Amino acid sequence: MKNSPIIALDFASANDAYSFLSPFEQSLFVKVGMELYLQEGPAIVYRLKEMGHDVFLDLKLHDIPNTVGQAMKGLARLGADLVNVHAAGGAAMMVAAREGLEAGTSAGNKRPSILAVTQLTSTSEKQMQEEQLIQTSIDASVVHYAKLAKSAGLDGVVCSVLEAKQIVEACGNEFLRVTPGIRLAEGEAHDQIRVATPSNARLLGSSHIVVGRAITKAENPVESYKNIFKMWEELA
């Protein structure tokens, strides 16, 4: 699995995604979220893999353990490199998700890595406390979910950059910290709240970064990607 910045293909159709990708000359690490997957289905993952890209299938499954386990068994056959569930579904659900992936992965192949979503980067501490009734700090909530995910045998979490270092301390450096909410210093935060630049993400302990509009809405996406890649790599 590549360590390059993950580009969020938040497009309404496969044609839009392919048009965006066409100027890039190298294989990339891309994210397919609900918007694109629900329009195009498994075909979008198959095609992106045929094109040589690594794929993060970002569906954030959250249901009873049996349902999530069976869903992951099917998703394992798509060939994605990275998938995820919501940590709030609990330890039994996360175990079922991992076991479903293992059962669905063909013999001799490596199962997709699996992450648990902790708290969305659009969630503030005030919102978490008032709407989820989690009466602790957002840092404590995220680290708790990370420990739970590790105990369930998952490979890492989706978190904000602001919690990444604490997760390294709690779960070790091999435990993945995939961080959305990446913005350039001059960029808008849009609907994200807990955000950071690529350089800060590296310094603060992210293992992977997910970048959307800073690349996909840029005047020159290829140049924007190169600049973000450089900022990310120069501190490695």
C-alpha cells in the first residue's frame, strides 16, 4: 500500500473521476467514498485497480456484527487496499468486519487493511458532547476508539491530525493514522473543523493523509498534488 497522499475522488460519476485522473502520469492512491460508490458500484473499484491505483474504499460501515461481517466478505473481493468501519459500532462489530475480510480474501492474497473511523473531522468537541452525549474530551474519545480498534485486530484508525501523536503513544507507530481534513495554509476549511496542512500532519504523526478539494478543485490539480506530495515527503 502506497504512502503517498490519498486523493479523495468525491465526484458524482465515474466519468468525472476518470477525467480528473487522465492528466496524471503516475499511479496514485485514491479514495472512493459513498458518493461515487453508490452511483457506480463495484465497477469503479475494479477499474481503478486496473488503472494501477491503490484504492481506499471509504464506506464507513456501521451495523450489527453479522451484517458488517457479511458485507466485508463481499467487499474483500473487489481488490481495494483499504476499507473502514465506524468504531462506534463496537468491538464485536469490528472483529466481525476483520473476520469477514479475511474470509472473503482469496487464498494467497493479502486482505485489505481495515480502519476504524473515530470521530469525523467535521465534528467539534462541543458537538460530540451535546449531540453524542460523550462527556469527555474529543482527544480522549478518539484514543479510546483507537485502543478498541487495535484490540479488535484492526490495522489503524481514521482520525484528525490533532489526535495522531496520542494514538502513536497509545497504539504504537505501526498502527495506521489516516487523517482527512488536510488543507493548504491559504485554503478554506469548508465543512471540516479539525484541519491541518500536509507538513503539520507529518510532524504531528499521521501515517497517511487524505486530500480532497485542495487537489480536485485546484486550478492545476497535477501541480497541486505534486506540491502536497513534496510537503508530505520532505519531512519523512
